[in-house]
Amino acid sequence: MASTCGNIGIAYKKLDDYAQALEYHEKSHRIVFSTLGPEHPNLGNCYANFSQVYVKQGDLAKAKKLYQKARAVWKRTNGENHPAYKMVQKKIGQLL
């Protein structure tokens, strides 16, 4: 269910309906957090999805903060050599 909500959020982002995108990403986040806990790598996906919406909206400060949260989750769960961690490092660098 969490991945379905996340995918719907991504679809709304692509349609430039950011309010709906954020609503579905929030649903996904709540499901992941409550079922898998705060130390699961999928939580990093939730934060990265939020970030992508905020980038599209031009709110780079919020995007950076959430990318940093994703990075922290992925560092703890996957390590610094994982592709997800490296990707988010690049995204953060692009926001500077």
C-alpha cells in the first residue's frame, strides 16, 4: 500500500499537481513509518519523494532538508557505498 501511494504521488508530481503529490507521499510516509519503523530504507524513499516535489515547487530549502533526512536513513541502513546514498549526495550537491 505504501508503494502504491508513493507511485500515485509521483504520478501527480509529473502532472504538476503538487498538493496531491504531497498528500499521497504523506500517506506513503505514514504507512512506512508505522509498519516498518524509522530505521527502514524505504523511509529514505519517502523523504526523497517529498524532496522531488519541493524541488519542482522551487522550495529548495525544504527539498535539501528532506534529502538530508533521506541521506541519514540510507547511511544508517545501507552505508555510504550504496547507490541510493550516492544519488542523494549528488542531489544535495545540485541544490547548492
